[in-house]
Amino acid sequence: MNYQNNMHPMTSVDRFPPRRIRFLCFLLLLAGSIGAAYPGLAQIPVHHAFHLRQSTWEETDVARENLLEVIEAACAVMSAQQDSSGAIIDPYLQREHQYSTPYFAFAVGVLLDAGVGSDLKEAGIMAMEHSTLNFSKGTKSIPDEHGEFFISPLTHALDSYKNHIPEQQYEEWKRRMETPLRAVLQNFDGRINNWRTYAMKGEWSRAKKGLAEKSYATEFIEKAWNQYSQRIRIVNDRWNLYQDWSSDPQSLAVEAVGRGNLIGLAMEGYDGPSSAEILTAVKNGTHTSLFMQAPDGQAPPNGRTDNHIFNDVLYQLAFETMAEEAWKQGNARLAGQYRRAANLAFKSILRWQRSDTPWKGSFFITKNHFEPGDRIGYQPASQWGNYTGAIVQHLAEAYLTRQSDIPEVPSPAEIGGYAFETDDRFGAFFANAAGFQVMVNLRGASVPKYGLSWTPLGAVRLIREGWDGRLGPADGEHDLKRGNTFDLITSSGDRVDRYRPQSGVSFGPEWMERGHWVRLADLPANYQGEAEVHFVHPLLVRFTIHYSYVTGRGGPFFSQEFILTPTLLVTRLKSAQNIPFGLTVPLLENDGRPLLTQITDDMAFTGYSDRGDRQYFIGLNEDLRIDTTARSIQSTYGWLKPLRFETNETSTDLLVYPKKPGELDATALRQGFRWTENGFETPLGRVGAFHYIGDKLAGGKGKSMDLDGDGTAEVVFDKPCLFILQLEQGIVQAVETDREVVLQYGGKSFQLSGYRPLQIN
């Protein structure tokens, strides 16, 4: 197992020291720098702004009215859970839970304002009556003492119902909404994490409506910002992401909650002393999140409430808000990127909209198709009522925010050309080439949260643009409840007991220790990752993740090299020690419905149907074994089968192929794979140290390129540059470079300016 010498060239390229990546970020495809758009706080350096990409890109065709359709369908299901008092009763808890009723009331109000949902009017009025009455009685009468969550939706919903109720009732609701903040906030001087941002946003909404004193609201917000830690949670973060400080590493899921509320505060025109700083921070942070969004529209995982449906809706709302802001400022390209990202997020959630009676139109809570009562991937606060309410609430806010007709522009997650690391407190690394994203957790959660470690160490996302990212590999939570069993319903309706071991799983190293195999995800307290970036280009990203122990426990050292291209990923895992090791591959086999899976001698795949997307994991070693003896592990997405690819060669080499329908067969891809001096060749393209040549796109770094492999360069520049070529049957159709150069092609000379595509044919 990994003993023979069988080296292939993968790393003879430019390098940046591992720690330096914490201060560098390569983002190659933006029009202009973030600093120019959002001066002020820490900003991701933007080095390049290429435009050329594959011509197959299509608009999402998401209309504003589509949001209303989804809101109305989900609200109809919620209304069926309403009792005679107007409360929305959680069907699993059998009681009203948290903020489900005011969120429902707000969403129905938005529908009524839009001229739809008339059959929900009485339910909305009852919900408003019930929630405003509870609010007026103070925290002990508010479900689960979640008063801060009531303020904004009820305040904004008032005028939606004004023309649908008697004036006396409207005035009574307004009076109720004047209840002092101290009366409705449980633990007024506590709850200083993201919960405090709900009160900040809500109190400013009340002040604008005349339901609270503006001076008091400003004082409360300024104290929360400057004294109750809200400022340092986001301003001190390297990229202005919101740190909730409720887990270690920080939760990227909860991050969008705190930042989202601060966006709402800023966009409602908060004008207190800290308003400029708040606005700059949320703009910077939201721009950063463009690069963390998966190309299939999903928000990043990690931390409690990760992989919940409402995470994607929070991203959608933030992107809609920033799209309108950028459009207002005259930055059409940035506005188009935000609009595109918002639409991708919206389309993402539709995969988990239910079609079964009586739940048709509502959503699963987490990203799977298990019965919600089984609580797969839930935290204690995850319930049907509150998180269904969160979906319709934030979708309704997104609908109201979306006012302008903004043309879509490909989002950074679709374009790629970047590699960066978050703040250490989040400990995540993102890389993207032409819309193929890799996300790696450089730290795992070693301190339990609700009995689970929500963030496994290792790679947790390999997602390609235009492809279903559920196919993974997904992350497996590290379960601290040893020996649990779980009932799994098979496609035939049989109930099977599945053992839930005390273990985690991620795409990373696995090794023999004291006679048994140990997975990287099992040792979050002992190991961490370091990212080393070698080369970044819109069509090619090369980097290495180094895994080493950080405690006195000791253990082997691993380096996992990645070559990321538009269509596939090649990875090589090596160890400095002469020990048996392999590469763990989590294979999604059931997400509440069985997937189509297959494991052969040299590859494994998973997919949702014979004609749908598939994720292939293809072994590249001549001497290869795939071990399938490990028990399946439950993740938020579903059941993951941990496979171990192992070999007697010095490195474990793997090709990851997210295959779309109609693309090259995986067997033909494997048969056509060949290592070269500085990379590899496949029927889909050629990769060198600094270049990629595919069917439709080619590019790299240098002065020339041999497109047909005959030893003669067809494309020659007068000086070194970064460049992209758009191809059709091997003929250059367009070219773009990062600087002013002269191109020699086809016996002609062409003068090029930086980041200005030139049509050749």
C-alpha cells in the first residue's frame, strides 16, 4: 500500500508558501476591483477581469412572479396548520414554535399587496391578530421568547393589511407594536450573537414607522454595534464575514443570518454614527460570499444549520439587495452578477420543494428527501414551523427587494479563476476553475455543538457549473452518539436498521493506525490543513492541501495535490511516511430515496437517474483496490458510503468527473487518460504546468500555445501574458489577455488591450 516508486509530474509549478495564502486571493474574472466598488475595510485583492467563457451559458429565466408562486404554495401548506387562535402549529411539535406565525403573516401580506393569495387573506389576518397580541404582552407570551424575531416582519406587515381590516383593528395593531423593546426581548443584555441583529434591524424598522423613538433606536443600535460585539464580529473578519462565535470553526451557515440582518438595517436607511461602517462591511462581506456560493446555487456548508434550505434563501436575499444597490450606483456588471447569483440560489431550493400530498408546495427543512420527522441533519432549533416560516419570510423580502430589470451576468462561481482562504475562525478554502468549485475545510470541529461536530476536516464539495452538486462528495457530520441505529426506508418500502457509528467522513486521507483504519475527519482536534496555491487561471487552478497533526498525539503527514479544470479534477494524495494509506471517497447512496450507484474495480459513481447527472470517482493507479467494508454514515444530504481507494504505489491518484448527460463516457475518459511531463491529457483536454487546452476554451500563462500538439505554436504573443482563447473546431474565434500585447495568429498580427476580448473569426 503506497510503497513502490511511481511518480508522475504534478507540482513543477509556481508556488506560494502555505501561510501566505492566508493573505492572498486570486480572483480573475471581475470587472474592476472590489476596492473600487466598496472603499473602506479589508478587501479581497482582485487581480484580473477576464470576460471570455464558453458560449453555452444561458440565463436562468427566473421572473419576479416565480417567487410569488413559491411563496403562495408554501403558505397554503402553512395555513393548513393554523389553529382557531391564528397560530401556526408545528405538525411535529404539536405547538406553535418560535416565529412561524409572524413570518407567515408577513409573507401572506406580501402576497396580498401583489394581488395574489386572496384565499389566504383570512389566515394572514388571524396570524397578525395572534402575533401582535402576543407581542404586546411581552416576552413570556411570545413563543419560545423569540421577541426580536417578531419586530421586523410584523412592523412591515402592518400596511399590507391596512385595506383588508377595519381601521380600528389596524390602529390596535399599531398600538401593540409600540410595546417597549425591553418588554419583548428575553435577556435584554444577553443574546449578543446574531439574535441581536434581529433586534437592531427591527427597532430601526419601528423607528421609521413611528412605532419607536428614533433616538432610542439609534442608541440601541450603536450600543449593539460598538459595545455588544456586533462591530468586531464582522469588521475584524478578514473578508467582513459575520462571526457568530457560537461554534469552532465558525458557522458559514449562521454567518449569512447576522450579515443579512445588518444588510437589512443598512438598506432601510440607517443613518446613525456607524451607518457608513456598517454599510461598507456588509457590502464587502456579501461580495466575498459571491465566491463562496457553489455554482449550482447553494450557500456554503459548515457549522450548525448548514445544508438547510433557508441558507440558500438568505444568500438569495443578500444578492438581490446588492444587485439593486450596484444597479443604483451604475455598476451594471456587478449588479448582473448579483442578480445571477440570486437566481441560482432560488433555483437551488426548488430541488427540495415537496410534491407529495398534503405537503405539496412546501419544502423539506434540510437538503434531503427524508421524512422531516426523522430530523436528518437537524439541530435542536430546526423545526418544520420556524424554518418553513424562514423560507417564506426571506423569499417575500427578496420579492420586495427585486425592483429593477437587471440583465444577468455570469456569477464568479460560474466563471471561476480564484483560490482563497477565509478567516482562520472559519477555516475554509475555496478554489474554482471555470465554474468547477472545490471547498476544503482546513479545520474540523473538535468542540461538540449539540452533540455533533458539524464541520468535518477535509474536502467537502466538488461541484461543477450546470451540474447537480448534491452528488458530492458531501460532508459527513462527526457523530458523538456512539452506537445509534436509524431506520432507512428502501425503494421497495422495506425498513432496514442502519448503524450510525461514531465517525465522520470527508474527501481526504485515511491511514492504518494500530491495526485499524483512521479517517482524517475522525481527528479534528489533532489535525489541520494548510493550503498552498501553485497557479491560478480562469481555466486552471493548481493547489495542494497539506494535512499535519497539531497536537502531541503525533501522526503521519499528508499532501493532497489538486489540478482543477473546467470539466474534471485530478488529485494526488502522498504521505511523507512509509505507511499504508488511502483516499476516502464519500459516495452518496440514499437521500431519502435510493440513488443509482455502482462500484467496479477502478471506479465508482453515484447519480439520481439513468439519464441524469453523475459523479464519477476514477482511480488512476495501475495497482488499485477500492475497499467497501466501511459502514455508511449519515450526513445532512443522506447516507454516505465511505470508499477507500488504496494502492501499493507511492501516491493515490484519482480523477473526479462530474458528468453531465451526453458527455463523454467515463470508461472512455479513463482509457484516454495519459500522464505528461507537467500534467496530463484526456479526450476532454490537455493540461500543462501553466496551460489548459480544451474543445471550446484554451488559455494559460506565457508567450505562445501549441493548440494541436504538433510541436509548433499557432498562437504567439510578443511578451508573456495571461490569456484565454475561445475555440471552434480548433480555430481561434476570440482572444483576451491581461495586458497590452501583439498577437501573431494565422499569418496576421492583432493588437490587444488588457481585458478587452477581440473577435478573430
